[in-house]
Amino acid sequence: MVILIVATTIDPASINPANALLAMPGWKPGPFFQDDMKSFVNQEVRVLQHNKSIIEEDDLDKRWQEATGEVVGEVIFLSKHTAVSNRPALTVHPIGVPHLREGEPLPQGGRPGWAAPPNPRIGPWLRLLKKIALSHNLVPEFEITLEGTHHGPVTSKPTMFLEIGSTEEYWKRQDAAQVIALLIWDGLGLGGGDAVGNWNRESDKNKVLLGIGGGHYAPRHMDIVLKDDVWVAHLLSGYSLPMEDPSQSKVDSESKEIGGTWKEAIKAAYEATRSAFPGGEILAHLDHKSFKGWQKNAITGFLSEQNIKVGKPNDFI
């Protein structure tokens, strides 16, 4: 079982951390994958470099196995982050577009209705990233944060993105690239220490947060995730939960059915989370203040129907 780290040469926030990682000891040229890609190996880790947009190359986990015979256990993508605020940031997030319907445009890749299994390392690595960034004096200049579930490319194995934001000046920052490289080096135990964030279904610390609602940077979910021993799954921001206001609907007002793809998004995120955290106790954590009353009632009712438990902040301690 190998760990696939994917970088693109056309993005400095992707290739610079990859090069910083490859400058550390133990790397060798990897197996041939395809003509326009290079690979490198170190223990059970594989770095794969291509020259397209990071969200374009679908099914790299399956394609790697077909080409090399090696089974991929997880995928980690390196990428730039953009934000309207232009604020410098180091971010971690799961991927998917579970709220999109068949036929809808896919401006950032993926597949309609799809959510990749979230990489169990997301929570532990966010906390480790904060420690490494602090020790390298990147905080408070850089914000260390989760992002909501969004974009592609399509994968079927536990996946996460590590990103540097939010403008070209910061994408090229070598100190930020070095911090991301150290996160991978230490987080995967390549230097001889224990890897961080390996899921163990036998552990008594098995509560998994499935975030529902809130803004893209999931502030109320972040408050919980920064505590030790909390595992993180998908984070469905408000835009990933399209809900049609029943008072504005042309449908019979007696109908209690609330339109939109919010139910499909929750189901896809939950099923992907179950596959990534076998034996885990998955708790939906709602950003209550981000919902109107009718939205909150609909969501909590649906979670109950689906036998998805709802957790309050103290339930994760």
C-alpha cells in the first residue's frame, strides 16, 4: 500500500513544496507511469509530478495501480489557494462536489454528486501544520485553516489537499513551501518518527466530525478540530447545501419537501466518511447560526431519518 503525493509543475505552490520534500534524504527515481509525468519513491511514499492543472488528472489512484501494480492507500495533492481577501494562508481540506447535479457545469473538476473519502490525516495534520508554522515564524502572518469540501480531481481513495495562499507572492514563498514539505516528512514518518494521523478503528478516540453549514473556512468546526484527538471528515459549507426556501416555492405550499440537492450532498459526504473511517463514530456538527429556522429543522430531521448522530462541541472532547 503506497501513499501518492501529487504536484504540478505549473503551480509554484505545488511544485515548490514537492521539490523541498524531494531535497530531503532517501528519494530515488520511481517507476514509469506515463511519458509526461515523473515519479519518485521513498519508503512507501510516491511523489508524482505532472504539468497540467491539479484538478484535471482524474483517477490517478486507479491509474497508478494499473501502471505499477502498487495499491494506493491515500492521495495528497499540493496546490495554490486563492481567496478574495488575498490573505496569506496554509490550508487543508477534503474534496468533492456532492451538491452538483448531472449536467451541471464543473468549473473546478470532480464529478456530479461525488465526494472523495476524506483523508483521516486532515485533523491531525491541521494541528501539526499549526505547530510547524509557528516554529518557522509563519504565524500570525499566515492563517492556518481548514476549508470546506470542494473541487476535484476525482479519486476513490482517502484524499486531501494541502494549499498555500492566497496570491502569487505567497505561492512562491520558499518558507511556506518548506513548512508544507516538513508537514509531509514528519506527518508520514519519513524521518523515522511515528506517522501522524493513521486511523485505528480499535482506538477509543474514534469520534469523527462531519461539518454541516457555515462559511468556506468552517470557523465553528475549526474551534473543535483544533482540540487534540478530533478526527475530521467532510465539511459541507452553506454553498454545498442548496436548499429551496419553501415560502418562495411554486410547489404546493402544503408539501413539506424542501427542494435542492442538500440531501444528496449530506448522504454522499456521510457515505464517503464511513468508508474512510471504518468503525468510527461519525457525528454531524452543525453551524447553527448559519441556518434559518426552517433549514435547521429540515437538516436535523433528515439526519435523524438517516440515523446520523448530531454532536455538540462537548461531545468531541
